[in-house]
Amino acid sequence: MELTFSPKEFVDKTKKLLRTPEAFYKSVEKEKNWKEAFTYSIVISVVAALFGVLEVTLLYPLFQNQLSGIFTPENKPQLLDVLPAFFVSAIIVVALGFVWSGALHLWLKLCRVKGDYWSAYKAYTYSRAPLSLFGWIPYIGVFFSLYSIYLLVVGMAVHYKISRKKAFLLVIIPLALLFVVQTVFYSVATQSLP
């Protein structure tokens, strides 16, 4: 199995995805196998890990309060301290891409939407770009999280040949249910604390 990476192609692909998502997803529909999306997933995860390392090591003073439980002022994170953890997280994110794509595909099958697993994988993998590249930026990272959801909706609409409205509902319903379940568990957990 040979995976190839071209920095120029990665940048061009990312720009097209961010600027014209529908045209981008139509162009990757022609990808016959999983290798291009998998390569993109690896690269975007490594880039996100590097941004995470920079955030924790260079921007530490800005986030000292948020990291107080993890690092003390005397124990400021050093590059070599956090680098292995971030690259392990990149590997986990790449692996979980297959799992989340499978869950998405299963959800779509349950909702009687026709399509294959690799369509879900491409929609999910490429939609992560804004969150991976810009999600670490304080305050405006939330916007990029929402843009990633939008890209997932567009990708599903293109790859599964459904309307954006239906794709939006198919994304929002499980997210809303997950939010409700998470809120309930958090509420129960915090009430049981002394």
C-alpha cells in the first residue's frame, strides 16, 4: 500500500474545501478508493497535533488558568513533554475517523439513506479540516467547529444524493441527542459530588 503526500496538493485541496465545499465534494466523489481521504486524514491530524503543541507550549501564559489542573506555573509544559502525547492523539484521531465514519454510515442506513461506507468516510474526514486547522484558536474556534458541521452536511448531501435539509437533520438529530445525554450525565454526576 503506497500513500503519497504532496504539500501543494494538500493546500489546494484544503482551500477548495473551505471556499467551495460543494464543488470540492463533487470532485472527491471521483476518488475510487480510500487512500486519498486516508492520507488527508493523516496530514490534517498531524497538523492539528502540531497546532496543539504550539498552543500548549507557546500560548501557555494565555491559558494558564485553564491548564492549572494539568500544569503548575513551576511545571510549565515544554515541547518535548507534550509532543509525544499530541502525536499519539493524532494517531487515535485517524483511527477514530474509521469508527465515526462507520457510526455515521450505520445511522444513515438506519434512516434508509442509500450509499456506501467510503462516502461517509470522505464526508467525515474532509469535514474535519476547519476544526483541525483553526479549532484551537480561542473564542473563534467555535465558529470553525460549526463550519466543520456545515461541511459534513454538504459532504453527506453530495455523496449520498440527498437534500442539504435532510443531511442537516441527519447530523443535528444525533448531535442534539448526544448533547442531551451528556447534559443529563453531567447533571447526575455533579449532583452526586459532595
